[in-house]
Amino acid sequence: MRKPTKFGYAVKTRLLEMGQTQQWLCSEVSARTGLFLDSGYLYKILSNQREAATIRAAIKDILDLPDEGGENE
């Protein structure tokens, strides 16, 4: 199992604060972008196995996350 990145931790923390699930986030991203996103692909994005810039941008917008440098660490 890969360790989540700073971006991954920020996403999971924000979901907990909002009382929402990863499945909810996947649905919101898919509705907003028209792109496929399931929990497996989300895991790959959060652990930096996939870049998926459009999906990352949608996640930041939906969760109102700041745009920080070095988020892939």
C-alpha cells in the first residue's frame, strides 16, 4: 500500500470535516467533469500514481482546497 501524498491527506481530512464520503466525491467530480472516477482511480490520484490534472482541479474546487506547491510529496 502506498502512502498518501499531502494532497491525499488534505482531501481525506476535508471530506471528514464535511461529513462526506469518497463515493460522494467521485460522483461530484464525475458530474462536474464528465470524466469517469471511481474509488480505485481516486486512490491512484491521492497516492500520486496518476496525475489527472483535470480531476485534481475539480477535487480542489469541490472541496475548496488551497492551491499549494509541492502537493505531490
